[in-house]
Amino acid sequence: MGYVAVKGGTEAIEASLDRLKYDRLKEAEVVEINTVLATMRHLVDQVMSEASLYAPFLAALAIKQARGSMEEAVFLLRAHRSTLPRHYYSETVDTEDMFVERRVSASFKDIPGGQLLGSTNDYAHRLLDFDLVKESKEENQNWLRTYHERMKADHPDKDLQFFPKVVDYLRAEGLFERYPLDDTPPNDITKESIQFPTGRSERLQVLTRGQTGAVTSLGYASLRGYGQVHPTIGEVRVGSVPIHVQHPYEEDSEQDDSFYIGDVQLTEVESFVPVTVKNNNQKEELEFEIGYGISFGQNETKAIAMSILDQCLQKPHGEFPTHDEEFVLLHIDSVESTGFISHLKLPHYVTFQSELDSVRQVKKGGESNDS
Amino acid sequence: MYEKPILQVKHLQKQFGEGCPHCFDKESVYLEKNYCTVCGTVHAVRDVSFDLYPGEVLGIVGESGSGKSTMLQGLYFDSSMTSGAVYINQSELTGQNVLSLSSQQKRYIRNYIYGMVYQNPVDGLKMKFSSIGNIAEKMIAAGNRNVSNIEKRSKELLENVHIPLRRMKEEPQYFSGGMQQRVQIAKALSNNPPILFLDEVTTGLDLSVQASVLDLIKQIQRELHISMVVVSHDLAVIRMLADRSIVMLNGEVIENGLTDQILEDPQHEYTQQLVYSLL
Amino acid sequence: MIAKPHFAFFDEGSKKEIRRATLKAVAIPGYQVPFASREMPIARGWGTGGLQLTLSLIGRNDVLKVIDQGADESVNAVSIKKLVQHTTGVSVTEKTQEADIIQSRHRIPEKALKEDQILVLQVPNPEPLRKVDAREYMTKRMHAEDDYSGAWLLLFEQIMKFGRMSTGASHPVYVNGRYVMTPSPIPRFDNPKMHQSKGLILLGAGREKKIFAVPPYTSVESLAFDDYPFTVESFEGKACKLCGSTDVFLDEIIDPDTGERTHQCNDTSYCMEQLNSEEKVEVENSYV
């Protein structure tokens, strides 16, 4: 009967929890939350993005508690999110106000404001750096000092720079349709479960919360041929944006009266996807549509893949699962997929006994039929 | 013929696109076949009316793109029509335009009054269910909850369409095209529908297989007196099956009458072409 | 930064939302009501639907029983009990008749529910028509239009292939003559217990975000054909080796050494009670 013995469940769980703690402590090393925050920023970003809770410190704590397991850390943060009352929605964030740390466009060499490579692994050669095995704090300090001096020399106190959006530039040229501003409040998928067919606001929420690997894989599948979207990246920008909320009791207060509550770091992607549209004379014309991707933190691959899937789902196509909203949206959530896969570890012996009975009865019936 | 028609189709219209002042008139110079060069609307079915009498086989012939299949799909509620009315002479439906009924009522009609055989068996069969299950589906949908009863009727039908009973538990995906078509016919007949639609049922089959499927349809018609609407691009098929026929071109009815008459003395230029090519 | 957990984990707003969905489910027996399922401290697929129901309903004076696969001491039952107790401080019991709320996975207790009891069942896959169509948009329509021929066809296919219905657990049921519902993966043995149950039965699917219900005294019929009636698992000629019960769902136990096959009550608390009452009778008898 093994682990579902009729008695002993309580003791077994206690023992298992002790063992879990033991495993975390046994090497006698303590990782500080700040160390995680300072050195594992990408991990923190990924956890915040999949958990859809912007809380770097809590994400780092979750990573520590989960001993580096992504699914577990995301799960911890999501469960914590459930306990938090949600009183406000922020004002709409305009990413044009982003304090840009990095911004590239694959569409144009010359974009207004220029390309800003910033910090990226893209051009780092992926060679294991054995120098990191023995890093000295002192050397690091020295490197930092020279770096700061060099920066000062190159950019003597330049003004803060904001970058116009690449897409505005194209819009001015008439390559994009101008849509009227749509101020319909989005449906909050954490307050009302999504219903099909979905609206775009619901899709974007599910996609941005999606598991990084799942979103990337499906976006890749579409790109490779199991889908009809092959975009050009208009712009990837990474940076921080300010978040404002309105005064809770003065509903009509002006935007200027809203309260600044802090910054979040975002990755935003606008992909350009060529589509054929009919013009007023029913002639087919090529136009661009925008696939949109956004993510907490610096998660560029995920945000790009999201922009692909966003466009895929805008254009349902029976042949490809990447264009099927139920297929995509119901299977990319980390907490849901890992939870259900892992539930297979639970005992299923009642259901199995029931199936066994059916199989036996069928066999019995088969024998009597043959005889 | 003073009998009341079992099915009346009135002014059916199906267009893809908004339409514009330039294409509302059928004779408009802006129309290229059924395509409006101004607004791009396709007028797939234009003002089609006809009656179907009990026990009669009505043929609808026309080239591909003439709107005949689109119209049939509309009659069977697979796609919605832009306008028009369809009346069925059955007591519970008297006087009601069935196109405007609720989807539940439409399902009732599909289960009890209509049978449909599609050109492509994939549209009419569940390829991964047994053949007998496919035939049973309609009976189950019509509320039959007695397995031996369903089984008995399915076997009769399978025999009727010449499918060996030893293969009844096999899935149609493993059958040849002709056999798949025969399973579809058996399925369509399962609830003794008074009206049967056949959409290009022999298209794509070998000639010898075509002949056997056509024979089967004739036999069913003789024995069961079901009213049928047979759609085909092949005048030979229509000649063999239909008592009366309609010729469609660019979404419109251009000729209608007794099949023999049409064959002997075609009026419209297109029909003449069609008939001469048959000779 | 250190947060004290709220009573029953949720904020009151969330509880109200879940209770509203629950009320709707009770009002439309067998209909799957969508709700904004929360992430819970236990994993999706491990009973979060049931847990959300329990937590939204439980009051300070309620007594809770949690079972998994019939056993109170099964690891996941213990884990769920621990969480509820930790966030509410309510008392728990193993005795079916003492509980106000019974949360269960894959079983309905052998002892019939009473009018003041609520049974909460955990549901992994709430959609009985999922095998008919993978798309929620389609299955929702089928329910709306009372189109259940697909569900029947699946059973018909089984009869054609195997000579009988070959469903294991979660054999679909008609609730109140209208909605086809999965009874959750309870064995067929438990399906009849839902029919005209005195207690309220709530079913919660956390991952799939659905709540549905069988209100007290509601008709629940297992799908079956006229000539192929619904049958429950057969334990003919078998009895619990511990308490001797015969009309209960039995676990099959194989001795790893001898290969001998024995049977034992799956509902552990029922078995225990049978044993206790036998002992009591023996004790009473010996004093006569």
C-alpha cells in the first residue's frame, strides 16, 4: 500500500517537510535575499513576470525559499498574490514615458533617437568564464570605478533622454492604420475567469503571465511554420515606467493629481506583421499590423514570442494550434500546467480500481461471448 | 401535380460582403459573374426559389462556383443565408420560416426531417468512430436509447448500402471513398428523413464506384420514396437521378423544368453548352 | 512585510465572490458556473477547487473532515486539513456524521449525508463533454442547447467495442433531468449516492475555474441505455477482511510476499466505526 497507508499521513508529511528543510540547510550556506536581487536579476524578472506580481524582494524571497525552482517560486508568489486585497487599478501607463535602458529596432537602421544596445547577452560569446570561479570584490570595485569614470567622460551629464516610439514614425507615413483610442476597461482575468471567444485584453493578460518556456515555444512554432505570423521587430525597449494611481475618493481628479507610487521595469515589444487588407475599393493591399508583447522585468525572448502569439490569436486559423485561442491560452500558465502535471503523483487507486473493474468485466463478457 | 410541396424555398440570397448600389441589380455592368468589381461583394446565391414535392428527386446542376453547394449548406443550416425563407410542410413547422428558428429547433429538423450526404465524407462522418456508431449518432440525437434497437436498424441500413456487417465496427477512416460515401448515406437515412440532400456525392469517385453509389440512391428513392435534392456539376448524374432539374449559373437559376425537357431542348446558352458537352 | 494570514486564507471579498458563484450553481443544478479561481497555497490539480469552496464556506464553529481516496490520513487529505486548520483554527474529525463540511477527492463516504452537511468534491476535469469536443466554446454551446448526443455516442461506442459500457470513474450523470455533469472521478459505486442526497453536494474545479452543485433532494441519473443499464463496480463474493462489510467500495490489496489478494474498506473511517461497534457489541455481550 506504500505511501497512502490508512494511517501515518500526518507523520509522513511532517517528516517530508523536515527533510525539505534539511536539504536547504545541510550545506550550511545562507544566500541573502539581497544577493539574489543583486546577482540573479533575470531570475527575479522571470518569476515576477510569470507570477504577475511586481515585487522584486518577494520574488527573490520566493526563489530562495524554492531553492531556485522556477515553477515553485512562481507558485509561491502567485499564492501570496491571492491573499492581497486589490483596491486600485493604476492609471494607464504610457511606455513612451519609459526611461529607456535598452532599445533596438530590427526594422530600421536609423530610428529617431537611435539604437541603444544597453545591457544584453546578445553579443556576449557564450564561453564559460572561469575567472568567475574566483572573483575578488576588490577587483570588481576597481573595474566599477574605471567604468564610472569612463562613462562620465563619454557622456558628461547629458539630459535625460526619452525615445519616441518607432511605430509613431511609421504611422506618420501611413503604413499603419490609425485606430481611435479605445478606453474600454480591460477584463481582469484574475477577477473573472476568461470566456471564449476572448477579447484582446484577456489574451494579453494570459500571455504576459504565461510560462516563459511555453510562450517562447509556441511563438517559435508559429515562426517556424506551425502558424502564419513571421514578424519583424519594430522595437524592443526595456526600461522603467512610473506608475500612478488616482485618488481613491476623488474620482474626477485630474491626471496631475494622481499619486506616483513607484517604478516598474518593463520589456515592451512591438512587432510588425504584414497582412493583406482590402482597401475601400476592395483591392488587396499590404499593411502592417502590430503584435504586442509586454513583460515585467527584462524578458525579451518571452515578450517577442508574446507579440507573435498576440497576432496569431488576432487572426484565428483552423489549421494551426498557435492560432487557436483555447489551445494557446489554456496551456501556458505555469501554475496550472505544473500543478496538473504534478497531481499525477497523487494516489489514484480508487479511479484505478474502477477502471480495473471495467476491464475485468469487459474481459469476462468477451469470454462468455466467445464460448 | 396538385400535391403540396414538402419543401418550399423562397428568394434565397447569400452574399459575402456588404454589397453596394452598383451590384444590387442583377444585370449590373459592374458584376463580373457574381463578383462586384466595385465593392468586391460575392453574390453566391441570388434570389433562388424552388419547390420540392413528396417523393420527387430534384436535380441542381451548375459549374463549380455557381452557388449550388452554398445554397445546400444554407438549407441544411451549415451556414447562414443572407435572406430568404424556407418552409417545410410538416405539421409542427407549418408556416414557419425554418431559417429563422433557434439553433435547437434547427437541430431538431436536422435530426428528424433532413438527411445530408456531403461531397467530402469528412464533413458528414466522425472518422474515428465506428461505422455503426456514425449511423447510430443520428438515432441517438433523436432520442433513441435502446442499443439493440439502434443496432438492428444500423445493420439494416448497412446491408442496404452494401457494407458487409463484419466491418461495421471499423472506423470509416480505413474505408475507401465509395464505402465512406455509402456509410454517409446510411447515416443520413437512419431516421427515415422525409427529405434528403445529396451534395456532389459521386464527385471524386472511380467511375465504377460512381455507378454503384448512383444505383444505391436510385434504389433508395424507389423503395423509400424520400424527397431528394441532388446537387451535381455532372449532368450525367442529374440525368440519371432527377425528375426535375434546376440549372444554376453565377448564383442564379437560369433554367428549370423536367430533366428530360432540359436535356432535349435547353433554352439558355450555358445549358446548351452543358448538354452538348454531354453528348 | 510579515503578513498574518486572514481567517480562511482569503480576503472577505474573494469569499463572497466564490459564494455568489456557489449560489448560482445551487440554483442551476449541474450547470458549470465559471468563477475567478484563485491561486492557492496548494498546487492546481491537488484540490484547489474544493479547497476554495471549503474556505469560502467555513465558519469558526464548523467541523471539517477531509478525505482523499476514501482515507482521512492520506497525505494530501492531511495537507489540506492542515492548511484549513492553520488558517481557521476549526476542529477536524474523521467521523462522517460529525462533520459539517466534508471535502473529498474521488469518493463519497459510505455513510449517507445528512441535511445539515455539505460534501465538497474536488474535480480535475469538470467538462463531461471534453472528449466530444476539445474546445470550451463548443462544449458550452452543447450544454446550452441540451445537445448531449456526443456523450451518449461515446457510451454507445464502448458497448459496440467491448459489449458493455466501459467507463471507470466519473461516469457522467444527468442532473435534474437537464444538465449532463461529471460526478468528479468518484467510482460508479458512488454515483447513486448523489441521487436525492439529503446533503448539499458542491463540486469545485480550481484549475478549470468552475463550480457546480447537486442541491439536496435532486434527481441524479447515471447515463445508460434502456437495454444496457448502468452498473457499479462489482465486489461480488468479497468482503472487507477487517470489518466484514460487503456493501461498500473495497480496495484490493495484494500481499507482496504471497501474492494473495485481499479486500478492505476504502472508506477508512467507516471501517473503523464498524470495527468499534463490533467490539462494543462483543463487550456488551460478554457482560450479559
